[in-house]
Amino acid sequence: MNNLTKIKIVAAPRQAIAKLAREGVPVYSCKKQGAYFTFSVPDNFIKKVFAIFSHPCYNISVERKSALSRLKKFCKRRAFLLAGMAVFIAAACLSNSFVFRVDVVGSGAYLENSVRGVLYSLGVREYAPYKGLDEAALISRVLTLPGVTFCSVQKRGSILYIDVETEEESGVRVDYSPLRADCGGTVENIVAVCGTPLVSAGDKVSAGDALIAAYSAVNDQNIPCLAVGYATLSCSASLSYAAEEESDEALNAAYAAALLYAGEGEIVSRNYTVKQNSEGVVYTVDFTYLHTISINFD
């Protein structure tokens, strides 16, 4: 920034420059204006210049202060205003680095608890520093909630807005209960899009056991939300099939009955025994199949 002050003096230019040169004062922008001679010097030489031309005949004065000097004067006169502006800017920057409120808006606002559960699981919550959000992960998981057709996220200041839109007329029934096992078996896989998994792969469960709870655990607190996800169980079963005689056709029919029993599940192992009775033979098929159950997940 320019720190040159413009001086005006009544003196011959050559005489004035000679005096300044002898005292080691750097001079810039010299100009003769009628009886006056103007020149510029750095701010730190102003007092020295006035001492050199202290005799009243020189009629010396400051015509224009330097830009740096004017800035200092401006800041000094408006110190309180500048301090207030600095405090305001600091407060704005601080508020932008926090999330003080989360607003779930749109036609899907009734899913607020579930959306908050997803948000908290991604490490974002109110009254905590905001270190960024994996928006793609939030949107993809919210879109799996029943009836949700659109989701967007926007942070304005310290407020995080999540717009969730749902179908106006959705035939999907929202189930706010936990996912429970409908049969006994061993957990092969469990995926909780929203909610808290209560079991892990390899755990044995019985019919009625809760697999995914309808809450998200955040800082040792359980926040209610919609349970969304599925579990795959390895289940064992046994069935009997009667036939007139032992044959390949009868065995295939027994295996077909096992397939019907497993429904959409995949049979991973099977074996059979056959016994005769008064009416023919009875096939007993023991098999293990994969059974998938889900909640609020299509």
C-alpha cells in the first residue's frame, strides 16, 4: 500500500531538492506549481522534512497524506465498528461450522425419526461440530424408506435441511415394529439400512427374536426410527412324502415338496431316508435352506 505523503512548500525546486538530498531524504513525484514546489516522501521522513524547512519563509504544509496513513486514521476513528464487524464475521464462521438444527421437510416429513436415525448413524447431529456429510450415502439410504421418491440435502448456515418427498398414495404399509425372526435358524447375513442390528452372522435365533431394532444408538442414547433392512437365516427342516413304491420319480417328488416348503429360499444341503410300510414307502427328506425376511424393504 502507498505510504508516500505529498508535501507542498514555497521554495525553489533545485534548492529544496539539494537540502533534502544532503539530509538523505528520498524524494518522489516532484512538481513545480506556480510559487509552490510539491514532492512526496515516505511517512517516516515527514518530521525530518518539516525540521529541514522549519523557517517560516518556506510555508510548508501537507497537501495529501499517504493511503496508509489515511487507512490508519479511518480504523482509529471507527475502531468499535470494525471490532463489531470482526465479532459478527467470527460468529458467522463459527455457526457455519456447527449444526444447531435439523429440519426434515416435504411430504415425507412424517419419516423424520427414521431420517434422523440415518443422519445420526453417519456422524451428524445437532449442537456438534459439522465435519461434513456423505450426502450420497444419506440420500441412498433415505430413498430405501417406504414410499420415498426423492431426497435432497442442503446446509444453510447452522441449519441442515433434508427434503424428503413420498408418493401421495402409497400402497406400502409402514411397519414401525422391529424385524423379528419368523422361524428358528442361524444368521447368515443381516443388513440394517436404518435401525440397529441386534444379532450378527453366526448367531442362533428362535422364532420371535428381534433382529433389527427400531432405533439408532447415538452417544449411548436410543433414538427412535424406522427399522429398515433384511436378514438371511439358515434354517433346517424335515418332511415326509408317501409313495406306492421306491423310484426316482418318487424321490424327485419328495425333493420337489422340500422346494415348495423352502419357498423362495435356496436349499443348500439335503439328504433322505426311505422306509416301507403297509401302503408302500415313505421318503423323509432332511434339508437346510436359506430364508430371507425383511421389514420396510422392497
